[in-house]
Amino acid sequence: MDNGPTPHLEGQRGDYAPIVLVPGDPKRARFIAENYLGEVQQVNSVRGADGFTGIFNGVPISVQAVGMGVPSAAIYYTELIRFYGVQTLIRVGSCGGLSESVRLGDIICATGAGTDSAAISTLNNGLTLPSVPNWDLLSSAMRVAEQKQIPIVAGPVFTSDLFYGPSTEIFEDLGARGILGVEMEVAGLFTIAALEGAKALALLTVSDDIVRNEVMSSADRENTFDEMITVALEVASNQVG
């Protein structure tokens, strides 16, 4: 298992590139592979969590679906880093907007992630620790977005264990504390990357505006996700050189 396969990934060490994009949805993983990467090979299909490796701007890059929620995603983050030698993970996901300063379709570059996750508390031995991205990746994302004239905002998000929680009052509380969006994986990504000695970045498209009670259309979702994926791939390819 030290060099693959693992209980959840069927490839061997070397099948994954050192840089991996990690969406939650296997359909998004396949979409990225088929529409943005060249020389694509599928490297995983266990449990329907599709993974692919290909080339972007001459650089090997992989994309692996990780599911929803910290407990699911944590399995893939850990196995990719620990057993496949992955050095950089970039999340490309969606979130609910919690701030007046973000609207549908906006891209958030997460500068940190608060959380209520019991899994992360366990990983941190009960300590309340900051979950933060790699600074070089974050600054690279902001530069790429500026160069390509893609609007992007940097700020903190909140990772929740529950999609259907007992109360929606938490959303107002989080927004009042400067949290831009709510989602279910980022704090896990940042925490595990720190524990395993890897680099991590999270880009999120606002697909639901909780403040204004608006939901993105399918057409708008496709167009704005394209911008997020473009930024992520440019950042990934810039890591080699």
C-alpha cells in the first residue's frame, strides 16, 4: 500500500502527478479532464470517485474527485499525499455566499477556514488551530486572476459538517464575522496538507447566495466554473519551472 493501490485509489505511485485538482463531484473531475487536459488517462474509478492524469501547458496535472464533507475528502487528501507522493492539492468547488460583498458567480480564494468539524478537532488533538492555505499558491492565484481579468476575492470561509443543519441562524452569525462563504471541505484540506507536509489552495465559486436567497442557473454555473478552473490550472502549471 505504500506505493498504491490503497483502499480507495486503484493506481500505483506515479500514476498521479505531483499537483492534483480536487473537486468533490466526479462529473466535474471528468469534465476538467476531458475539456482542459491533454493526453488524459483515467487512474481511478473506485466507488465512482473518478481520477485522471493529463497535461496542461506542458505540465502533468491530475484531477481526483473526493466526495462531500470532511470525512470523505480527508480519505482522498491523505492517500494522495501519503501514498502517491502528491505535493500540491487545489480544491475547485462551490459554496454558499454569506456576505453582502459576494454575489452569485464570484470566485473566492480562501485565506482560511473556520469549522465545526469533529473530524478536524480530532486531527488537531482537540486544539483550535487555524486552517490556512499555502501563501505562495494563494498569491499566485490572485496574480493569475488579475492577469486574466477574472474577478476574484480573497477572504475566510467556513467548513460545516452538516448541509442540513438544525438552524440557519448560523449563516447570519458567520456573515457578521466576516466569513464570505460556507462549504464542506476546505478546512479539512488545509489541515491535512499541513499535517502531511503538502501545499494546498482552495478556490470556490458562489453558486448559492444565502444573503439574497438566489441560486445560480445551470448556464451561469458552467461559465463561472470555467473561470475558476482556468485560474486553478494556471496556478498549478506555474508551480513547475
